[in-house]
Amino acid sequence: MSLDQFAPTRPEAFKIARERIQENQSAVDCLIPMGITSENVAEDFGVTRRSQDELAARSHERAAAAKERFQTEIVHVTTTVKDKLSGEVKAVTLEHDEGIRVSKLAKLMSLKPAFKKNGTTTAGNSSQVSDGAAAALLMKRSKAQELGLSIMGVFRSFAVRGVPPRIMGIGPAYAIPAALESAGLTKDDIDLYEINEAFASQAVYCVEKLGLSWDNVNVNGGAIALGHPLGCTGCRMTATLLHEMKRRGDRFGVVSMCIGSGQGAAAVYEVEY
């Protein structure tokens, strides 16, 4: 979303907004393209191209291995498509995520930078542009019991923290500790993490900054393989987390993501048995 969309219809308001934004550097930084914020994170914190591509390869490999496990959280959707050449209309059923493709590290490292000359952020180590939808029911325990619904998890805590807009991707590194503190937990109490892979640079940074292990972070892949539809990602990661926690018999899990304009959000969930 951009101020530029208002320029043709409301030129005066657009001009005033632009002038006000220029008065504050943080506001100016909110207009930095997301791909450039990824480059800023890589440059500021020394996140290498290789470490980004390694995460990308791992994300696809894990998502491919989880293809059948994902069926417990995917609603099949049937629609019709029209063949562009023949004009034939046929019904198709979407059953799996379409963006998963296992790639060799060498191939990923051969891709050109997407946002900046001599940069390290590529189409291969960024989240995909994709469509998606997710839904969840959040209610009091008493209401769930009244309706006879099984309880998948308990929403224990939530936190949002601000970070510099020019490196907005580091948000989870600050939101996660705040959410854990609110829940009275430490990182060592958490069995499983879902940290959104908006860009490999920021995901690698956050995991390293927090001292986490990829052994329990994004164990079924992340947004680099599955996509990052705005408005869907948080709910999708929650569904993925809770289903995987149930499979493993885990108790505590965390979902976190960065937010454009300089924020991080995190939630702590508990599964009861």
C-alpha cells in the first residue's frame, strides 16, 4: 500500500502528507521498500548470502517433507479454470501449497539480487508473492465447552514491540522476549517456534540474536516455501504450530513476525493434554 495511490484523486492531501512525512526521518524510513529493509538487515548485522540461501533451501525441503502432514490444516477448495489456449473450462481442486519447490543450494546461490545491485536478497531467499486464507476460532473456554468444541490451544500472551523502520525485519527478536516475559516463561520453556520468513536475512538474524536452534524453528518450512499472504500469515502459522505441537506432544509454542513500518509481534500458545 502506498501514498502514491491517492495522488491522482487527492493531489492536495497527497502533497501535505508527503511534506509532513519529510519532517520525520522515521516516517521517511517507513516508505523504504521491504526488499531494501532486508538488505539493510543483512548489511547492518553481517548476515551472509550463503546463510540466507541455506535457510531458503531448508525451508523448501522441510515444507516438501510436510506436504501430507499439512493436510490436517488445509481445507480443499474446488474451483474452475479456463485453459488459455483451448478455452476449455474444467474443475480443479486445490489440495496443497503450490509454491514448494526443492532447490539445490548452488542454484539458489546463482540467482541475481532482486532489490539492490550487489545485494544478497533474491527471489529465492524472500517470501513468495502468493494468495492464501486462514481462519481460527478464539473464544472463552466456557464457550468452547458450551458448544462442544475441542480446544486446540490456549492463547497465553501477546506482545508488540517497535524497531527502526529501515530494519523492520528484526521485530521478532524484540517481540518474542516481551511475549515470553508476559507469559512468565523463558526461551528454554518453548518447545516450538514459528517465525515468519518474510526474508531470509531477517529470519536468520532473529534466530541468531535470540540464541535459538533451527531444530525447533519452522520445522515444516516457512514463508519462503509456503508464501506470505498479508492478513493470513499469523493465523496460518498458528494453525501450523498447534497441529505440529499436538503431533509432538509439545506444551508451549511461539508465533512471531515482523511488520512493515517497524514492528514485531509475538504470541505464546499452550497446548493442554
